[in-house]
Amino acid sequence: MSTVHARVWRFTVEKGPAGAEAVQAVEVGQGPLPVSLAALANINALACDLRRTVDQRVRDHEISLLLSYLSGDTGTGPLGVDCGALDSSSGHIRRFVSECTGLGVMTAASETLFDWKSGTDGLSSFDVLPDKLVGAYAKTGVRPDLLYDLAAGPLAGEARGRRRDAKQMLPAVKGTADQRKRLEKLAAWSANHSDHDYFMSWVWLGTGGVYVDIFLPEDSPTTAGLKTGWIEKPGSQQPWRFRIPKPDTRRPGDARRRAERDPEDYLDPPLLTRKLNIDAPDGTVGAEASAGTVQEVVDAAMDRAFGREEGVLGELGGVPVRGTWLKADAVGPARYEVLVGVLGEQVPVDLRARRRRLEAEQGHRLDLFLEGRLLTLVHPVGEPRPSWGRIAEEALG
């Protein structure tokens, strides 16, 4: 499993009579954070399926495009970026690669830091929440990206990704103005939702590799058991404190000026603001879902995705898996090939949970990720593909 260089912050929100008034963050430390490329591909593929179900050609193209810009190997080395190709790409492709990487790294951070478990703990997007949560969160305005369902309670996650052209990939002792601005808005969102717990992951892509700033709440039951054994360098104890501006009380007619001042909240990110759609029988995008629960729509979409794949690759726990191998060769010779498989039905959780125990007992593992009914595996080009028996053994134990 590859790594990114991570810096962890703990922050507190200072409150007064009018609500949140200031944020103070203190650096905990830095170290190599494990990141699974298979998980990165899987999370972004599910983001597409959950919001706009498309045929496998589009899904596979997006995965291939994303991994084509990432460099390194699937071992324990640092994850890098093909900055020459990235800088030669159009702005919307740079944003796509940066934000997709940010989304995957945030989920990797959740696994490492507070032990969120794929397949056993819930994961939802704020754009397509489970039926039980409909109405619990505001549908407009500033919102985080993903909602992690932990044993201690729900934790909202905000993912950001940016290209950074600097020798020092992590900004100096204090964070950047953009990070401060986003923390201010998340603090306001939290206050409007009964002090909801949240954290923010801010990824930097550059010639120095992939780096990430992770901001975690100080006094939160959801992150109380923070795992920091991987941190190698203790952080600076110099606090970073900034005041939160008073709420904007101008009339709605001033929205245009607000958008010009702060356009980020009014842009349409490439993955996370698509409406939930049902695809037409021919695989094209159809009308917006108007009936059925979110889970029913998702299950139906995955059934169609399973039906469109040709041939059965193998089985997981007696469940057939259909899919294909694709190469990440959009901007040059492929470094990876990716297995993307759709399960005929969801594998029981107890089978998937056993894989965690085996990872602690055995050495090198395949870079694979199973979430819901989508299996992804990233494999170096030029090496023999693993047998399906090994894939099933590592996926299920």
C-alpha cells in the first residue's frame, strides 16, 4: 500500500453569545499515511454510481484517467503525481484529478486515524443520504462531502484537493487562507446542525508527491481514540488561531456579488453535486429518480451494472463477480491495471470483516477494496495477475 505525507491538526471552536467566534488549531505531528489506490478508485467510482448511474465505459474511463496521473507503485513507497502531465491538462481535468485524489485520501485517513471500516461502518454522501437521514441536514448552502457512520456517532468529512507548486509542500506553521475560510464555513455548518462533528482533509499535489493536511476536532467522542502510532515527527505547539467573521446578513439579491467574492461554494464539483439519476436501458443517463427509496434506487442501479458486464470473473463467498481489467494509460504507458468488478449481491459483512484480522497476521497484501457491491484491485503492469482464488481469499479471508 502506498503512502502520502500527512500532517495532523487538532482544532477547537471558541464560542460566544453569538455562536462560533474563533478557531484554534495545533499541529499534532507528521508521518506517512497509508493510502490504497484501490480504495481511491472504488470511492470515486461509487460517487459516480450513487449520483448518476452511467454505463461501465464512463466509469472505467474516469478510473483510468485518475490513476494515469498518479505515480509510484502498489508497495509501501510514497505516492507521487505526474505533474508534467497534470500541468499540461486543462483546468477542469486538474480539478478532477485533485479533488478525486482528495476524496480517496480522506477516506484513507478515516481508516487509519479513527478506524472507520469499509463494509462494516456506513458511508454516505451528503448529496444522496440514506432515507433515515432525509431532512436531518440542510439541502443547500455549505455542506461537507461524506458522512462516516462510526460507533461513537456520525462524523462529517470535507475533502479538498489542490495542485501546489512549491518546494515546501505543506504550508508553513499556519495554514493557508483557503483552509481558514473553509474551516470557518464548516464551523458555521456544524453550529447550525447542533454542533455536529466534522473533520477536513486538504490534499496537496506537487513534484514533491502527495501531501495532506488533516484537521480533526479536539473535543469529540467520534475521534477520541485517535490512532497516531504512524506519526514520526511531533508537531509545532505554536497555535494557529483566527476569528470567524459574522454571518453575512445582506439580502438574497446580493448573491451575485457573493459568488464573485467567493466562487468555490457556487461551483459544481466534478463528482459530488450530481443529482441521483436512473440510467436508461441502453446505458445512457435517464430521468431523475422520482420514486423508491435511495437504497432501492442504488440496488437497481447496481443490478443493471452487473447485468451489463460480460462474463463471470469468479466468486466471493458464493456470489458471482462480473467485471473487467482496464489499464491506466490515458497520458502515457500504464503503470497500473485495475480490476473493477460488480457483485451479483452484497457479501455478508461478517465475511468481509475477517480480512482485517488476516492483514495483521500476514505480510504483503493485494491492493484491493470492497465496498457494497463494487470490488476494485490495483495491480502493477508487467507482473502476473493474481489468481481469482487469491483475490477471493484476501477480500474475504
